[in-house]
Amino acid sequence: MLGNTDKPIERQKDDTFGIERYVNGLSTFILNSDTPMTISIQGDWGSGKTSMMNMIQEKISRSAYTIWFNTWQFSQFELQNELTLSMLYYLLSQLDYDSEGLKKIVTALGGAMRLATGFAAEKVLGGAAAGEILSNMNSASRDYPTEIRKLKNKFQELINDKLAKTKKDRVVIFIDDLDRLQPQKAVELLEVLKVFLDCENCVYVLAVDYEIVTQGIKEKFGDQVDAKKGRSFFDKIIQLPFKVPTAQYNIARYVGSMLLKMGMQTDNVDDFVRLINLSIGCNPRSIKRLFNTYLLLDIMLRDKLQAQGDAQTHLLLFAIICIQMEYEELYRYILSSEDTLDEEFFREFEGDIFNNGDLKDALGTEDEVKLARIANFMKYLNTLLEIGKERVSEQRLEKLKSILSFSTVTSVNTQEGTEEKSEFDWKYRYQNKNIVKAVNQVVLERTGVNFSVWQPRKNTSEHRISDTWGTSTAEFAGVNYAVGYHLKTNYAIGITEVSISIYRCKPTALAEFDRLFDINPLTMNCSHTNGEYRYTSVYKFSESEIEKAISDIANIVEKALGEITAFLDGKA
């Protein structure tokens, strides 16, 4: 069988994440704690809350009488308004309350529910706001406080009778998927639990997050509730908060079992685990989705290769899916650069990503935490590609491109295809790159100054992929700046123009740059705007003049560096 369903784990023997000690610990606490007791199982969607509750129920079922109520089914069909009544009706029926008695209670409960909200408000809000709510409730014709008291007593009586009949120690009630309800509805259900059902020999285990509760309180009572009072409400409802220990999940065991299921080798499990930890993290639902995507693309890859891929191909495929699921903008950036992927593309992520404006623009974020996560993932991907081992990395880059070509079928938001690039784009891209590399080498040998090569990965309104820069960064008196030269080819006439620029680099402020470079430092005409001196069309050449052009451009760059040095020496 292929694929992984989102069905929660039901039995402890099926646990592949290695959380036995947490299940055992909670189970022991539930069976030995004072009552009444309410425990919250907290965690993000898909983190394994239901699975943990299932395993706890299995563990304690011999010693405790258990009831399971799933709120999700009532949130599906516009039944949220009747959820609290439905829950009480169901719990009472599970405690063997007779049908006639159930009908009478449900008829009387409507107003009592509203009063229960007033009691909860008193605990949360205090003062005049709660007093007004309670006053309005007490003005009703029915004696709701008495009815609530009678219901609570009846519930206690039913619990005692059920325990006597089953010869068990306590009733444990599991309420699942509270965090799938509208937050305000989740709070209303908690209110009813506290006011109606706070009974001896009864333990509640709830799948709910603190954030959901505080959001629901805010929606229900507005700005009258601050964070401290919201926390107080949660603490009065929940006696033991427990966060699902996703960071402690044995991901290696789960991944190993998945690889065996797919008939693959398990000697590189650590690489798969590292890719997961650096991307989607330890959320079981996300990991299942990751492997489902992997299974589909692996089938397609085998069909394309007419053979089963090797271990490295499997890892590269897995890495691309991790990027696709967790770093959407990075995936789009790689996809848009598919035709131009080379070692320099991947080396860029090993540099100072935080001060790389072009890269941050491509990734669509200034968030340093996200940038750091992306950089860490890409550095590990570089080790898998073996960037630096020229022959090996070229082979693996070709595999990566092959994978990218069909990976979009499982991407939710990626637009179909990439922009067209002409034969001239490719011709002059490689030509200009080789020219700049040659110029950089000459300049390095003559001056000791190292220039790097940069080219855009996609065509824009301003630049083509054949535009090529040689750049070198420097610092003087605390001012960071760069010197660069730019090759731009006119495809129609086959002429390439060379421009030079001196410009500000972050974190230097514009005013600091302008104070240092207060006048044109070179003996060439220029334009000066926004922290940049630009010297356009300082040289032109055709394809037949490339050898001479390399020497001439190197002379121009060397002269510019000398004039900048002399200019700055005058500032010292």
C-alpha cells in the first residue's frame, strides 16, 4: 500500500515516534491524581494530540471508565451553537441516564447555559461587567442557579453509580479537537465544563491550546480582559497543561520505518532527519504529507529515468520537497533559476545572507530568523550536492534540475513554468561571465584586490541574464562601499558596453557614504544619486575584440582602484 493517511495512532504498539514515556507518565498521573482534575494536551494542528490521547485511553481503560467526545463532528454542519448541549447530552447518555430524564434536562438547559456564562464572566471580568450579566440572568422567571446545582448533583450521582457498576476508580472524559472550533465556542464549552461538571472522581483530558483560549476570551469579552486575566481563566479551568513533546519525537525511527516501507536503504536516515529538522520540523501531519509527496514524485522520477534512482537522487528529491513545503519563496527562486543553476548560485547562501539585498529581495523576506533557517538548510543542501568538487557537483546539479522539472505538480502556489530565455541570453551570459572571470584574475594578480562575479537569475525589466558584474567590497573609516564594473550587451548589434560604479554597502548610512565620497573620486564623468557614482559607457567592444577587451577593462579597473586609493589617502 502506498501513501500515509492522516489517521491518528490508536494503539501504543503503533507508536513510531517513541513517546512511550510521556504516555506512561500522563497515564499514571491521571489514575493517581486528586479529583476533579482537568488536563490540557497542547500543540499545533497535526502535532499528535489525538494520537497521544488515544494511547492514554488505551493505557488506562482497565482502571478507569473512559468517555470520548469529538467536538470536530459538531463544528462541521453548523452545529457549533448546540455544541455544549450536545456534549452534555452525550456525556449523560454515556453515564446511563434514562432517556426521559435526558429530555427534561435538555429542555431546561438553554437558560442555564447562559447563566453559566455569567458565572465564568464573574471569574474572568469581576466588577460591574460581571454583576450586570448576573443580574440580567437572575431576573429570568426560571430558577437557573438551582437547576445548575441539581444538574451538577445528578451528574455526580451518575458518576458514582457508573463507577460502582464497573468497579473502576474514576471516570476519564476525553474531549478532542477543541482547537478546531471557533475560539469563542471553545471558551463557552470550557465554561460549561467548569460550572456544570466539576465533580469528584472525574478527570477531563482536553485537546486545546492556551492561545485558542486567550483568543476566545478576547472575542467573547473584548478589551475588558487583559493578558493576566486571560491567563487566570485558563489556570482556573486547567490544572495541568501538557505540551506535546514534538522536539523529543524519535524522527529517525519514523523515517527509518517509512524508508523500509518504500523498499529503500536506511543507512542514510540521518540525512533525511536533518533535512526534516532544518525545514518542516517534527509535526507528524507535515511529515506524513512530506512522505506522500515524496512517494508520488519518486514514482514519476523512476518513470523518467527508466530506473530506480540512487541514494543521492532520493535525498535531492526529498530536499526539494522540504523546500517546497517550508520555504515557498526559496522554492520559487530556485525554480525560476532552474536553467542557470550553478555552483555560484548555491555558494551565495554561504555568504552574508543578511546583507545581501538582492538575495533577500528574491526570497521576499527581511526576517533574520527566517533568513538564518534558509541559510542553514541551503548550507546542508550544498554538502549533499558536494559543492566545490567540480565534477561531482555538476553531476548532482543536473540531477537537481531534472527533479525540479516536474516537482511543481505537488506545489500549491507555484505558477506554471518560468519566463522564456532566448538563445542570445544564453550566448552572452556565458561569454560575459568568462570575460569578467578573466578580468578579475588579471586585476587580482596586479593589485591583490579580489572581485567576484554576479549575474541575475532571471530576466527583468531592467536586466537580462547576460548582464554581468564584477564587484569588490571594501571599508574605509567605518564606511562600507563597493567598486564594480558591469557588462551589458546589445543583442541587435553585438556590442557590449562597460560601466563602472562606486556605491554604498549596508549597514553604512547614505549620509556617511556621501560625507566620505563628497566629490567624484575618479577622473571620469559620472552621475551621482542615492549613494552611487555611476560611470556609464567607459568602454565598448564587439565579439571579435574579446582578447583585447579583457586587457583594456583590467587596465580601466586597475586605474579606478588607484584613483580611489589616492582619493581616500587624501581623507586620512
